[in-house]
Amino acid sequence: MWYYDCMRKLDREFDQNIVDALKKLPVPLKSARGSEIYFDNDKRYESIFEHIANKNHHLTIKDIKAIPAILLDKNSLKLDRSGKKV
């Protein structure tokens, strides 16, 4: 429990620009199989968008904008951050 409480205090920094980009995504998102994907906002001490936008995750707005295309076709993701093919 002590570890969890300490981590909660440390992990609260998030990028508001990432949160705004997440809120602009179409709802529901669609997967390649046609499944609908929703963000569940009620399960954390912070919103799910704040959790995803945590600065420790090192995400960019470009990463967020790519989510719908990646869900529909994983081959749309050609390179990882280091420039290597995935």
C-alpha cells in the first residue's frame, strides 16, 4: 500500500496537450475486426486521459493522432521511435 500511495503522488504530471488530442479522437474507436473501443474514465484516481498523457509515457500528439489508423490496420505503423521497422 505504501508503494502505491507514493507512486500516485509522483505520477500526477501529465501533458494537457495530449489530453486535448485524446478528447478529439472519434468515439467509439473501431478496431480492424469492427469492435468498438471506448475509454473507461471511472476506474482511476485520475481520468484515463490524464493517465495516458502521463509525462513518463513520453507520448506525442502525433502518437495520439495515429491511434485510429493503427487500430484499423497495424501495418500502418511502419517505424518505431528509433527508426527501426516494426
